[in-house]
Amino acid sequence: MRLHHVQVACPRGGEDGARRFWADGLGMTEVAKPAALGGRGGCWFRAGAAEVHVGVEEPFAPARKAHPALVVEDLGAVGARLEALGFEVDWTERHTFPGFERCHVLDAHGNRVELLA
């Protein structure tokens, strides 16, 4: 078994905010959705084997506890890039996960995302 993708939600019209976070902030590449799913809104992103699908959900409520956790090469650089884009990066649990350094950040819609290195 392997994980294919993780889905997070956004409100209708939230695609630009998703692109700012997932592509501009995390450096993921937006990938085309299959034609049969294109009319639903949202957008998909990929980096290496990690794939995140941002889907429109109505009514929308951000995931505050459930979250994707992504391993990045340079946690400091990614955190700084997100902060420069206006995202608040929480470093309070940086050394609480054995074998990793980590931080948490809320995406453009308030969904929790964990980053590890």
C-alpha cells in the first residue's frame, strides 16, 4: 500500500489562495485535474511523490487538527518563504518529534499543515 494523495478543502473561489500557499509557498507544481473533475473547482499540486488535492467544500470549515505532514529539505528556507508571503509559521513544537525538526502553518484557508525536516 502507498498513499496517493491528501485532500484539503477550500471555499468556492479559493483556488488563488491555494496556489499562493501550495505553489508559491511550498514550491509544489500545480497539475491539471482530469477533465471529468475540472468542473468541481479546486486545484491539485505535486512535488516528488507528494500530491495534495485542494477541493471545494460547501459549507467550508478548515481542518484545525487533521493535517497533512510533508517532509521538506530545508525547513528554515520553506518557513521563511511562507512567512514572507504572509503566512504565520508556528515553531513552538520544533523539537518535539524525535528524529525531525518541524513547524506548523495554516494554509490560505486555515487548514493546518505540518512541515518536517
